[in-house]
Amino acid sequence: MLQYITAREAAEKWNISQRRVSILCAENRIPDVAMLGNMWIIPRNAEKPTDARKEKQTKSSTEAHPFLKWAGGKGQLLFEIEKYYPFETGQITKYAEPFVGGGAVLFDILRKYDLKNVYISDINADLINAYCVVKDHVNELIDMLMVMQNEFIPMNTDSRKVYYIAKRKRFNDLKINGDKNINIEKAALIIFLNKTCFNGLFRVNKKGLFNVPMGSYKNPMICDKENLRAVSEKLQNVTIVCGDYRESSDFIDDNTFVYFDPPYRPITGTASFTAYTENLFNDEEQIELAKFVDDMHRKGAKVVISNSDPKNSNTEDNFFDNIYSSHKIKRVEATRMINCNSEARGKIKELLISNF
């Protein structure tokens, strides 16, 4: 005769949460479980089921992580953002990230979950081109990057500056005059510039030309072959779109988790770095995004939005509290790294806004 233990006792035995045990029971992952009233009971001799998420994660010897450093990247906030992941119950099977940037949240989710459909987009055509090339032409990309790495690393500082400026000029020429036949070279150049420019910063002027000077790195990793191949593998089932966030509407439904990470609203009048592209994202567009979030909420999607907290500089500024008044707002601590004044770098508050 089988002897049973409670879900709480199983959770303690297997060192997982009681909620996770309940999910495993509901998914029929544990043989011979039963319900006693509204409580799951589990055979005492049952073994802990293998975690399908971890099995998927170990298929590649290298975990995919962002291949570009991106201003406003969410690596430092993953601990807070992952608390919102709604995938445990199995109802949410799709993920959309319409301002993908460096993709810290994207790759965290791709590492941990095997989802039915994933959609990413951005209006930065050079960024999206890089994603597409990593997905479809990773070996050719690696070959180009290895040539640049082998040429650049042995040079002295003066020679590196000449080389860097030549590559920056070539990249800008391709932005203006290029066509799809040179997309691989353009992707290689954006990665090279990203790994060797000042602070890993992607910034363009009003003409859309990349204008960041060279950084001071002794031995930059220009071609991380293992990670690029791991990223390429993870992107195979991802839909990649160059376009406005509104284009994600057709993809988003009540089975979708959406993370919006738009260009941040400047905290002060002088903190106006929004030039990831030549198009700016002003307050009117922040308001339009909030309306779009409301539309996606009505579709039944689970939504999280991040942005700067204007109360860092003005405690009376309720801009986001007002436009997201129907949603939940959480203030979390982050570190600001990109600022021309080193004394202005440090701990600040950012916003995580959710509809659940």
C-alpha cells in the first residue's frame, strides 16, 4: 500500500518550492499523485522529476548571453525582472520583447524556458541586422570577426586608433550606401565597434551616423565564438522584426508575456541620452506606449515595462505614476553607468510596471 506525503513535505525533500510541486502534480509529472480535499498528496517513494528547463539548458556547453553591450541593458535588473516571469503554470507559452536592445531578458528566458513562440523587434536597423546575421550566418560572421581581432589586438594604441576610425567610417558608409549583400560585414563591424568603442556605447548623430570614439581596452574580446554559436542556436526559433513596437500587436495574445524596455525618459533636463537611433522617444511617445500597453492588457497579455524614475530628481514628478495609474508600479535600485560626469554615476531608482 502506497504511503503519501504532503506537497510541503515533498518540497522540503526535493529542495524546491511547494508551488513548483503543485505544478508538477497538475502536469502529471509525478506518478500516482492524488488529491485529498484541495491538497495534493505524493507517494513517499516518488522521485523528484527532472526539470525540463534545465535539460534544455544543458544541451549547449555554453549558455547564450548578450553578444552586444547596450546602454540601458538589463543584466543588473534580471534578479528583479525574473520575479515577474509567468511561465510556471504552462498557460503563458509565448514571449515578446519589442525593444530588444542587447537582449539580457530575452537570453535569460531562452536559457530557462522552452516556449512555443518568441518575438523580438527594434527600430534600430543595424541592431536587428546583427541579430539576423548571428541567427542565419554565424560562421561567416565569426570568420570576419576573427580577422579583425587578429589584426587589431597586436597593434599599438596609435595604430589601433587609425584602424578603429577606418572601421567606423566603413560602417557608416554601409549604413548609408549598403545593401543586403553586405549585411554580414555590417554586423561584424557593429560587433567590432561595440567591443572596442568607448564604454561599449552605441550612439548616432542626427544623420544616423555612429560617432563614438575608441575606448581604452588592453585585450578586448572581439570574437567570442562559443557565445555567438550558442546565441545563433537559441535564435533559430525566434521571429526577428525591424520595426516599431506596435507591429508586435498581431503576435501578442492572452498566452503572451511581453516585456517593454523603451528608451528611458531623461531623469534631468541635461540627461538626454536617447540616441540609439536618429529617432527620439519623447513624452508623447511614452504616453502612446502606455496606451498600447493598455490595449495589450485588454487582450489578456501579461505585461512588464521598465523605465527611469523621475522622482530621482523631482519627487513631485508623477509622469509615470499618472500614465500607468491602472497598473502596479515597483521602484527598484539600479546603477547608472553611462554619464559623462563620474560623480553622477551610482545608485538610482528605476521603475518596473506590471499589469499583474
